[in-house]
Amino acid sequence: MAKRRTISKRTRFDVFKRDKFRCQYCGKEAPSVVLSLREIPPDADAEDVRADGLHVDHVVPRAAGGEDTITNYVTACVDCNLGKGPIPLDDDAAVRKQRAQMEDVAARREQVEMMAQWQRDLAALDASGVDVAVSLWESLVPGTTLNVVGQDNVAKALRRFGPEAVLDAMRTAIQSYAQRGQDGAWDNGSLSHALNKIAGICVNRRKQETLPELPQLYYIRGILKNRFPERWDNAEVMRLLQRAVRAGMSVEALQDCPGSA
């Protein structure tokens, strides 16, 4: 069998990280299955399948013009990569089976090590982002810092929304909610409130990308709440306002409705 070009461990690691160590065909994850980046011809025998480590598996086959680039590689478990039933074995079946089992163990160990490195990389990224967030907080709220709980909340927001969105939301939250007491010291309750608002600000800004009228709808909801406080449901009113806008009603028309003007 003509052998494919073997890709580097670094490239395999990058592809596995991109695909989150999950088979892109069946969804099974390492280490419960052995992952592969291989292209296996339909006439391969057992020795061919186990030989020479991991080979490139192309999304677009090379024969169809596919390139040897990371964007053309895909993670697959061995079963999905074979794409057919059991491979017939010859008279050395027992020996070959033992060899296959040992190589499976080695592959699982290597992939567990890769997953551990992936987690270490994520942890390092989290720590770096939290350090930046703490520095920003200390510059905006002089004389204070984020405690362990605050740093944990920021780390969760960073993983969900990314550093740019979180840092911008932190600025907005502090400007909107942080207050000083009569003695000039920062009010701890207002700081906790500002910290808790960061994720919500990120969510609203993400929503605003698809619904630019959102700030105006919040304004209209506030007016309606003041006029009709009985049995008020913030979520339901906002849902109805958004439905009206998506149905084609303008914000100006909503503002002109009785009760909101």
C-alpha cells in the first residue's frame, strides 16, 4: 500500500484541539475511543491499518484536489475512519490482534496526554485573562481588587464571551453600578452588583448584534412598567416587544402606542 505523508504530532494536537477531541462523524470522544487523522483505503488489511502511526485524513480527498493543510484534516475515531465492517485477518490473527491492542493503548495514552495539555493551555489562557481583568478592575475602582469568588466569575465569563467583550462589559458595569458612600469609600454592595452584571451585559450586547433596537425596547419596557406595575412580567413584555419588531413594527410605532408615549 502506498503510504500517505505522516503529519506531525503538533499538527495532530492542533486538529484534535480544534475538534475538541471528538470524532466529527459519530461524536464519540477520547479516550473512550481512539482518535485518528488517517485516510484508509478500502482494500487495507489489518497490518496496513496499524502501520506507521497516524496518517492524514482529508475532508476533501487528495485525488479530488484536497490539500495537506490543517483546514482539510478532520478528527475521526478508528471505527468511523475505517468506514466498513471487520477487516479479515490471516493466520497470524492472534499476534496481529495483540499488536493492535498494544497500539490502541499507546494511542489512548498519547491522546490523554494531549487532552491534559489542552486543559493546561486553557487554564493558562484563563489565568492570563483573569490577570488582565483584575488589573482593569483595580484601575477603574482604585483601592479594591477582585477576591477569589470574583475572579472565578470573571474566568467563567471569559470562557463564555471572550476577553474583549468581558473587559468592555466590566467598564460599563462599573460606570453604571459602582458607587461610593458618604465617606468616599466604595460601597461593597454596589461593587458586587456591578460584578454580577458583567455576564448580563455581555448577553445583551450579543443579542443586540441581531436586534439593534434592543436598547430602545428596554426603554419602552421601563416606561410601560412604570405605568402598569400590576402583575408585571419583564421577560414576557420584552418577548412581546421583540416579536413586534421582528414582525415589522417600528420602534417609533411602539413608542407611539397608548401607554408607552
